[in-house]
Amino acid sequence: MFLEIKNLLTDAELTHLQALSARLKFVDGRATNAEFDQKHNLQVDHYDSGYAESAKVVADALERSREFRDFAFPKRVATPLLARYEPGMKYGAHADAAFLPLPDGPLRSDISCTLFLSDPRSYEGGELVIHLGVRALPLKAEPGSAILYPSTTLHEVAPVRAGVRLVSLTFIESQIPDEQERAMLYELGEINALEGANMNWLNRMRLEVVRQNLTRKWSR
């Protein structure tokens, strides 16, 4: 299941990140995936003094987003990382690692998140391409908007033909590891939020009991 969160960032946060990225030092993206020769991009240098600042802006935006919380059931979120694609750069079809090494222990990647920072009209190519069986789904979003998708999916970043693609990436370990169970809980929550006021109160609470009990049953 996929979710686009429009305007995850405020205008001020977006402007701040765009300006900050112009000052940050970027290094070869293969620093975090040296063995994959289809990764050709740049990512912010972890040793740059502005790295933590850029990550905090994105982390704070995710933390306050109810759409994000209701969809992802976040347990842990990896430190967001800025990535830049210039003409000719791409990230070939790949699977995200099941576990990411973090200082406080490995994080299981259940959900991947791409936060778009460049205007899609300012660069050609560079789509986030999700492979669904024999279909390929190319995605671009407006600046400040995020796309969340299961980390289990085969995906890639198409070659950038012109302009610069700037994004922030992170990975989420969910309290509900199973993708299908997580999707069902999200749908139940959406129904309750959208139709609850029109329901008989007792029936609404019966639905809520089911939702909460399934959350308890499936959480890890």
C-alpha cells in the first residue's frame, strides 16, 4: 500500500532545506552501498555540521504528521538523509536492506519514504519507479510532499536527464510489521475517521473495539 502526504513540509521548512542543501557537502552515494554499481547519486556527508540540522527538519515534520502516524504506525524512524541526482545519475532497480545498522541497534525497514524537495518541473527524468509485477509505476511529487511505500518492493530512480533532483530519504520500522495487516488497520482507521460521525454510537464503538484489539494482536 502506498501513501502520498502532500505538504508534509511547511513552505518555510522547504525553503530552509533547499537553502541548506546548497551549503552542505555531498559525497558519493555509494558510501552507504559500496557493492552496488548501479547506484550513481550524491548524498549529504554525515560529517558536515549541517547534516543533523537537515535531518531534524524532516524528522520533526514526520513526527507531527497524523497522516504519517496513522499509515506507518512508526516504532522507529531512521535519520533522514538528503540525496541529490544530477544529469546522468540514477539508482538502478534494487531492494532496500531488511535491516539498517543504527547506533541504538538494527532497524527493520518496513516502510520506505521519499520526500521530494525539487519542483518536478525543474528536472527531467528522475522518477521514483516502483515495480509491481510486470508493471512499472513512475512517481514524482510536488516539493514538500512525501511518498511512502513498502520497503519490500523492487524500485529504482530513473536517470536524470536534465536539472537536479533533491530528495530526503528515510526508513520506518513499524509497530505492525505485516504489510497486509498494517493496510487493514489503516483502512479501518480511515473509515472510522470519515464515517464515524454518521454511525450509531454503539456500532461505532464496536468498530473501534475491533480496530484496537487487532492493533494489540498484530503489534510487535
